[in-house]
Amino acid sequence: MPCAAGIEARSPPWPGPLLAGAIIYVPGLLWLGSVIGFDKPVLQYGFIPFIPGDIIKALLAALVFPVAGKWLYARSGR
């Protein structure tokens, strides 16, 4: 989909969501480790159980956002 200035976006789509996930997970894992202790499996308790839901959300976003963007662009009459 073209950008507002009519220039195609050339950056890959994955760094933003990856950074957003890290912003959420890193403090949460640090907090969890400080509460239960870092000698416990912090990743197994606070990261791995959420991976399937995050994958489903990412797939839904990959399907919905392009369609919604095209719909909104067509609706704007440009």
C-alpha cells in the first residue's frame, strides 16, 4: 500500500511489532523474576505460555490491517 506521499514503504514490517513485544515482555519478565526469584524458570512462567496467543494476534493483524487499509483508502475516494 502506498504511503501518504505516494512512496512505497521499503522497511520490513517486523521490527516494530518485535520491539513492541520486547517493551512489554522484558519488564514483565524482570518483575516476575524479582517476585518468584530468578532461580525459577521465569521464561516458562511468564513468556512461553503467551507465545500461541501472540502468534494468533499477529496472524489476525496481518490479515485484517491490509484489508482494512484498502477499504479505508477506497472509501476516502482517492
